[in-house]
Amino acid sequence: MNARVGNGAYDDRIDVDPALDARGVVRILGRSLGYILPNWRLFLLKFGLMLGSFAPLLIVPWPVKILMDHVVLQAPLADSDVRFPPFFQPFVDAVAGLEPAGLLLATLALLGILVVLFGAGAGEPRGNTAFLAQGQDTATQSENMISAGWSMAGGVWGLADLLCNVRLVQRVTDGFRTHLFGRLLRLPMPVLDDQRIGDGIYRTMYDAPAIQGICFDITLMPVVSLLGAVVSVYLMHYSFGHVIPELIWLGAATMPLALLFTAPLAAAARRASQASRGAGSATTNRMEESTANVAAVQSYGVEDRERAAFGQASEESFRRYRYVVAVNIAIEVMSALALLSLGVWAFVLVSEQIIAGRLLPGDFLVVLGLFGTVAGSAITFGRLWVDFQNNAAGVRRVLFYVDLPNDDARGAEDGSRLRIRDGVVFENVSLTYPDGRRALQDISFEARTGETIAIVGPTGAGKTSLAYLIPRFLQPTAGRVLLDGVDIKTLDIDSVRDQVAYVFQEHLLFSDTIAANLRLGRPTATEAEVTAAARASGAHDFIVQLPDGYQTVLGRDGGTLSVGQKQRLCLARGLVRDAAVLILDEPTAALDPETERALMVALETSSRNRIVFVIAHRLSTVAKADRILVMEDGRIVESGTHDELLAKTHGAYRRFVESAEG
């Protein structure tokens, strides 16, 4: 496995510097909040439901005190030195004159109502969850985050909170990863050539769900936790401050103490998460590449080697996730240590007052409940910044590709749209790839509507690079490409590609029906138009012989078809597009002579209202072109018709013809 553990990059050729500091984490926070805005109503509803979930935590200790002190011990309500909170005082006033039996029934009825509304109460910030089974790795943990649901309450309220959470998480995550997928589809060709497919899958499926953790852990959780702690400390002050004033200071100290103990682990959590996600992405890459090239794996008998390589990548992924688990354990231990001493101190203070007779035994349960709420909120608040690091690492991997320059940008001027009527002009065009390779140099020519332009030359001459400039798969580093006299850079990219049908040398087919594949570039094409294109490319005869004809579902990349059949389908798809410009990259390489002749006749007919560019090595394919461009070393060295170029005794085209005939 190609892993660079030092800088956290695994099998990555583009995102090679994944380092993330605290300032970067804050920037990610600001950008992440923008993905909540489309769902702000649902977000506010979740916020209100979370606040309501604190109700049982604040109310339940008081009925329990009544049961303990005034039902079991039968101490008069009026003799208590502890003041009941204002929200509970109406109940106390209503039951003040009841006998112990009546007081028992009334209190149990209140608790029953609370159980129906809020359940038994988990007492934890995420006590009731709606997660699926998951493994100990980032991928399956992330799968759960796509439809995560959690609530501090149970019962009717908790169910509503849970369902609202699931819906909100799904909407935010769906919007984020759909945005990423759209950007990936718009990446320039050189970037797509460098990017591993498995890495794109991992970032879309397993990194994108981290957005919901950022959105909620840095917005809902801190506010709700802080409010819960403040209210609990206030209640302790209201009811017990005149008896145990030290208790208030202990409660107030829990949150800063939890932060003090956990914040130093933030950087470690961030690095562990980055490494875990990188290793998981490398595992996905290994699986995707091995299965995509399974024919080569089997033909060379390297199944065991590939299995061992995948096993090594998988083991590294699990090992890196164990570091994430170790950091989380350290956080739990540090949080517990931070609050244990305060909890013991509070226990001693309350016990002393009970022994002294100033408090009743039930007051211990109240203090324990309120202090537990404060401690739970403090632990949650202390973990937030550390947990945020893990989510920020995933979101950073998504935003890296979102921020890459891509073809989604509109034209530099007005983003105008037009239909090509006159032709395509190259003016002194040069192209240099990002790695410094010069592909084209000072290319100038004009192609008019109705012409067929053949491009020939040795491998590496720049033929495909030239063709890629027309649909703006690439952009020239010097010079201009004009469509009807307008610089292509100023045009809406979608309007440019709407007018270009590019038939690649590779046979790119989807696992769908033949008809759907042929209509890929023009879904509204009629059955007659699809059939006519299939006849022109020589595909119709073998299609109708299939059991389901045009409704036959193809396997992965058309794997059930021969190379020639796949090429004919790709040619037919280009013809169905009915675009103003048709670019054919080695269109007849896998065709028999008879099919090739039929195709060239069809192209001659269809080129009357379009421009056809043909990149080919076969002499029979290029000989009838209106003009032939001969390329060498990124330059056009000759231009003319077949007869004109053949007349040059020592010309480059003549050498091409002689090598083709020989």
C-alpha cells in the first residue's frame, strides 16, 4: 500500500497536505453553518424540542423528594427548609393538605404524566438514539451519521425530538454530499485523471456526513448544555444556596474544569481522525481498482497479491481508527477525573447537612439530580471542541474538492449562451499541463459548419488535447478558441457542452438499457432517431438480435458486449446527440471494413449541418475528410485535403500514409 503516514496522506495524488490547525477548524465552522440555512425552520424546531427535553431532568428530583421525605418519612411539607422552585410550587400548594396516601397518589400521577411525555429519562445528552449496527471504523460510523437520531428524552416528546433529528440530519447531509458530488462531476479532466475513484466515493459517502456533527455539536449542543447547566446551578442556588452556599461554586466550576482537562486533546483528536479517514479512503481505492481491473488480476494470476494488498490497507484503516477510539477514551477519563473530585466534595457537603438535620434525605436525591445535570452538561460542553475536530477533519476533505477550480464557473464576461452556426476557430493556441508538459504550441486553424476535419499524427502528438479544448474539458494557456467569433472562456459552460458530442476512444457505457445509453446526451430523442443512429453506426443489427432488443440491460461498462459492439453503441450515442460539433476519437478502431464504410457515409450525410472532427490512424477513415490536420510534437505541421497532402513527396502526411499502407 502506498501510504505516507508522516503527512497523513494515503494513496492521494491531489489532497497531499491534509494538515488542519485550530484556525482552519474555525473557518470550517463558519462555512458549515451555511448548510443549515436551507433547513432553518426544522433546525429551530429541533432546538425547541431539545430545550423541552431538559424538563424531566429539572422536575423529577422534586416529586422523588416528596415521596422520600413527605410520604415515606411523613415529614410535613411546611417544615422543609428547602424552597421548592417556582415551576414546582403550584403542585406543592395543591397537595399541601393531603394525607400521606393522597400525597402518594398525586405524586405518582405526576410522575406518570412525566413518563408518558418524556419517558423514564436517560439523563445523558444523547441518551436515546436511533443508530444502526456499526463497526469500529470511520466508514460504518459515518453511515450511521447519515440518518442519526438522538434525544435526551423518551416518551412522546422524545419520539418527536428523535424524528425531527433524523429528518434534519438527512436533509443537511444530503444537501452537503449532493453539492460535493456535483462539484466532482465538474472537475477538469486533468484533476479527474489524477483522482482515485475510491477516494471520491469515500469522501462523498463517509466524509460528507460529518457536516451534521459540526452543525449540531457547535450550535445546538453548546447552547442547550450551557442553558441546562445555568438553570441547574440557579435551582441549586434558589433551593439550597442559603444552606450550602459552597454547592453553588462547585456547580459553577464544573464546566471550566471539564474544558481545562479535555481541550489539550483537541489536536490529537484532529490528527487521529485525519489519518483514519485517509486510511479508509486508501482501502476504498484498493477495492475499487482491483474490482475494476479484475480481468487483468485474473489473467495474470495475482489474486493472492491483490487480496494481501487489500488486507494490508484494511488493517491500516482499522488500526488508525483504534487511535480515534483511544483519544475518545482519554477524553472520557479526563472528563471523569475532572468532575469526580467535585462530585465527592458535593456529596460530603450534602451529607453533613443531612446529618446535622438541616436537610432531609430526599434533598440528597434532589442535589444529586441537579448536580448530575450540571456535570453531564459540563462533560458534553468539554467534549464539544474535541469532538468537533473529528467532524472538521471529514468536512475539510469534502471542502477541499468543493474549493477546487472546476467547470461549474460561468463565462468570465456575461456567461452568454449561443448556438454554433458558423464554426470553430483556433487562434495561436498553446496548452501546457500543470505538471509542465507542453501538449500544444501555436495552433491556428478554422473549421466551418458542414466540414469534416481529420486530425492525424503519431501517438503523443497532441490530437486529443486539441479536441479537448473544444468542449472546454481543458482551457488553453495561451491563445483563444472561438465559437462563432466568441471566446469560449466567456460562454456558459453548459451551453458549450450542449453543442458538442464527444465520442471517446474508451468505451464509456452505463449499467442501464441500451436505449437509455443511446439517449444519454439527448433524453428526448424519438425511437426513430435512436434507431437511425444505431443503423448509421452499424449497431442496429446486433441490438435487435438481443433478447430484449433496445431494452437490454448492459452489465458494468457494457462488459457483456464485444469491443466492436461497444464502440458502435458509443458512436450511435454521439449521433443521437445531434450536436453542432461531433468529435470522434478513433471511431473505427474496432470496426470491420464494411461497418467503417457505412459509418463514413453516414458521417458524410450528417456533417452537412454540423462540424465533424475525426481523430484516427486508419487511412480509410481520414481520406475523405474535407481537410486533414497533421500534428507532430503539439504543432500542426501540415493542413489540406488527402490529395493535396499526398502530393508532397517528403511531407509528414505522406509518411503517415506509407506507414499505414505498409
